[in-house]
Amino acid sequence: MTDFRDKITKELKILLNRDYVHAVWEGGSSATGYLDEYSDLDLMIISDADKIESSFSILEEFFKEKYGILKQFRMPEPTWHGMSQCFYLLDNTPKYFYLDIAIQKLEAEDKFLESDRHGLPVAWFDKGKLLNPKPTSPDKIVRKGKSAFKLNTELFFVVEIEVMKLIRRGRLVDASQEFQVSILRRLSVLLNLKYRPAKVDFGLKYGYRDYPADVNKRLQSIVTYSNIYELENSAKETIKWFYELESELTSEWV
């Protein structure tokens, strides 16, 4: 994987070095320091607004000619993050490797460079000195955190009841789904507010990096169940943990 990654990186650096491309950098695992043999290539590009489609065309022509495109998916626009984004699965590449390429216009205000959320960009080039990563502003963290706390605690009594009813009815599939999306997701918000508030919206993803070892051990125990009885125990433990965190965090996030 490393040899191939180095090879395609060199090719794309040459391909993207055009007058209307102002910066290119790697995000994802490269930026956070967790690059391994399973990592995809998260590529961020800043381009003139009227050259975004040209940039995708150039990339796709290169991929087709050099490797072959097995699958691709262009995010419908407008995207939630404001960038133009496409995913590519190429032929003749290592297993599990794909490219996640996002192109944003030069005028975009949010360039996704918050270091406590996205790591430190691995710059290929930065012609206009645009890459200036900084931590999320404290005001933004507080604003998002208080909103997330309110949204995820006030209705918790309802989802708690609904999940426990499904468990008592013996509906393992339905109960498991609701446990994951309704209870465990809300627990993740409180855990993030306690241990990594800049990532309040990350769910449990990458929690193994940011949470203490005992928290990760407790989470692993909660998500490990094989029948309705074990799920009930997991749900009860998660609900108990949720209320403990809510009580602990209320003074800070209300």
C-alpha cells in the first residue's frame, strides 16, 4: 500500500500543479498521524470556482487512462459542507484503497482546517499561504456544545422508554437498531463533551484515540452482545452512564 500511495501521490502532485489550483493537501489519517496500510487518500483541493468541474474532469481522465475507474460517487450538491466531493474506487490498486477528493472554491470561508478536529494538513503545495490550521474557537465549541447537550438530553426519556419496550417485546433486531441510533448516539455526545468537545458531532468514531482506556473498555463491553438478554443489560448500563454524565455536565453545558 505504501509504495502505491507514494506512486499515485507523485502522479497527482504533477497533475494538479496548475495555475488555478491554489493549494492541495492530505487530510484524514495523514493529517491526524494515524496513517496505516488501510488508509484511503483524503485529498483537499482549493481551486478557482469556475475551474472545479475542469479539475474533476482532469482527474477522471487521468484515472481512466492510468488505472480504470471501477466505481465513483459524486456527492449531490449543495453538499452539507459546501465543497464539491467525489469518491473513486480505481482498478489495479491495493485492496481497500479508494480516493476521497474534495474541491472547494478559493473564496470559501470554512476550509476545514480546525486542527483539533481535522489534524494538521499534509501540504502538497500552498501557493497563496492558505493553509493556516488553528484550533476551534472557544466560542464555537461552547455554542455547538450547549446546543448538542440540550438536543440530546431533553428527549432522552422518550427514546429510553421506546428501546426498553422493544427489548421487553423480544424484538432483537428493532431493539438493537434503536439502541445504537437513539441511546448510544446520545451517549457519544456527552462523552465527547467531556473528553473532546471540539468533536461533539463525531459520534464514537476515533474515540479509541481520545477517550481514557477505562472508557473505551466500558464502551466495548456495552456494544458486545449476542441476544436480547445481553442487549437489555447493555441498554441499562448505557442509560445509567448517560444520566451520570448528564448530571456531571449540566453545570457546564446548560
